[in-house]
Amino acid sequence: MPQDEAVIGCTGKLLIGTRGSAGPGEILVRVRGGLETFLAWSDAPLSAGATVLVIESRGCREVGVIEWVDPLDALGEDTADAD
């Protein structure tokens, strides 16, 4: 199965939540200048709407994901005051 290296490291939103080992969800990812959907697998169930990070390509438009929180979001409005 050919792997899709371009999608690794991209973030996206889950359109359909994952069910851990019970089954995949579906992710919408901005990649190659457009939006693409992939089947998304995770170790633990993740809810629809969650932001996730693609950590592996499983080939055939399937990816492994983990929940993702942008570290810059933790800075919040403090960065606007830094100027």
C-alpha cells in the first residue's frame, strides 16, 4: 500500500468521531492546496469536531491521528499585548 507522506504532520477536524480500536472516523485535512478526507484511526475514541494531528499514513487514504491542541492557543491574548 502506498503511503501518503504529504498528510503526515497536518492537522484537521474530525467529521465523524473515531471509535478507538472499534473503528475509524473521518477527518477533513487541508493538504496539497485543497481539502481532502481520510479515514482516521486513533488509539482512543475521539469526538466529531475534535482537532487532530495526523501522525501516520496507513495507505489507501487511511491515517492515524491523535488529539491536538495548538500550543500557541495557550498564549491567548497575551501575545497581542507583547507589542
